[in-house]
Amino acid sequence: MRVRLQDVAERAGVSTATASMVLNGKDDSISGETRARVRAVAREMRYRPNVLARSLRSQRTRAIGFISDEVVTTPYAGAMIQGAQRVADDHGYVLLLANTDYHPDVERRAVEALLDRQIDAAVYATMYHRIIEPPTSLENIPTVILDSRPKDEAAFSWVAPDEVGGAKAAVEHLADAGHRRIAMINDRDDTPAAVEREEAWRTILDARGLDRDLDLLAYANSDATSGAIAASQLLGGENPPTAIFCFNDRIAAGVYIAASRLGVSIPQDLSVVGFDNQILVAEAVDPGLTSVQLPHDEMGRWAMEQVLRLLDKGAGPQGKRMPCPLVERGSVAPPGQL
């Protein structure tokens, strides 16, 4: 037999209204002793609220859709889900996850299924920072874009990494160590992340009066093999760099491979800084890779907090650039002699 709210209230020795306030988190005016007693009784009796009845009364299902291209299935960006999940849990909401794997038809069906289930709001997450056009059907419910920016910033709230600030911190760290020839291996794709990180690299070189020769900039695919090829070209020149700033940690891993093949020691002969702070890469190489942290957890939490603001206060769309701190390890030292 299903345990009713009235049963919990009776055993706890409180009114049904008091039990309801405690179990719905609206208990600021109720003593701590009473709150603890009601919750203990609810756990003991294995009470489960009638979600359908509650949603009919409040016109909310307390369910939020989390739609992503591949965030749900990748080991690198799962912290976005964890950050969002913690905030949702704290406020009595559940996340319904949908992974589209970049297929438009899969995305359309997933969004329709979530909307059919009367989700209160949505988080639309992407694996990489880019300019996107979310499904127009999401304009009808509070929706926050996570790790990208919408083409129409008046239609959606969004949070994305501060690419420029993170890249500047990386290049300044190398300059502060005494390096004058700081190369960059950027990603080939014309994404906001690639464009903004390269602009930051150029800005710091100019501001510090450092070398900015054409042979200090190379491009690669976003993997270690391509990174190794680009690094070999940079290090094989007549006047090679003493430091390399990499678009991401996988490219940086390729720099380690190229340096090993060429007999170049890190950090004695070459300093390296990555971006993303992918622990499976940054802590696997030796010495550990200094890298810029992508704030996945912080962005996930901010996105969910913004969803709740939109639901509770009817706030308008707003955007947020989340700081990207530098995580120092052993891959940077003053310049040596190649």
C-alpha cells in the first residue's frame, strides 16, 4: 500500500501542512528538530511524493531536459552534467538526459519527447564552444545554452569559457618565465575557441614586445598525431621556439612526442602549455602538463542556476563568460639552449 503524506504527518506528530512544507523544502519557519523528525519518518516509511498530483497543483513537473551533442558520453566534459545535477538536486529537480551524437533527426525526436513529458526548462549543452542555433521549439520554455553561444543572444541565456582570458594567462605565464620565442599550435577549425585563443596569443606577444614571426604559428587537427607533426616542423626550423602554447592538451601530448623524437627535453629545452586541463592527458605525461582549466563544473552549475532564475523570477536572457584558470605543473621553466 502506498504511504501517504498524511501517514508520515501522523507518525511524526505534525500536521499534514507541516509535513508537506518540510518535504518540499519550504520549511524555514519550522524548527530544526521538527524538520529532522519528519524527514526521518519519511525515510523510515519509504514515503514517495505523488509527483503527478504535485505537478498538477503547481503546473510544474520539476523535470529539466539536458540535451547535448556528445557531452553525456564523453569522459572529458562530464563535469558539466555533474555541476548541473548538483544544483538541480539541491532544488528538488531531476535531469532528463538526451545525447544526440550530432544527428539532427535524433535531436528533433529527443527534444519533442522531452517537451511531450512537459519538462519545465532545458539546458542545451555542446562539447565545443561555437556559435549555434538551438531548436526553435526550445524558445517556448526557459532554456540555457551551455558551453556555446546562440546566434541570437536575445533568445537564450548562455554560458561559455573565457577563451581570451585563459589563453592570455597561458602566454603570459610563458613570457614571465623569460621566453621570447613563444609558438602556438592552433586547431585548424574556425571555431570561436580557436579564433579567440589565437587572438590572445597575438595580443600578449605584441604587448610584451616578443617575437611574432610567421614560423611561430602552426595548425593541427585536434589530436596528438597531428600535434606531433606540427611540433616537429616548429622545432626543426632554423630559429625554433623555446616555448609552445597549444590549442588543447591532446595537441600538447603530440608536442611531447615530437620533443622526445628530436631529443628535446621538457622543460629544460622547451616549455609547453596546453588548454582544457584534461586530467587523463595532463597528468599522464612526464613532466605534468601546465594547462588552462576549462570550467566545466562551474559552467554546469551556472547554467542550472540560471534555469532556476528564469523559472522563479521570469528573468530575461543573459550571457556569462566563465573564467579559465591556469593549472601549473612541471612543463614550464626558464628558456634553456636547444
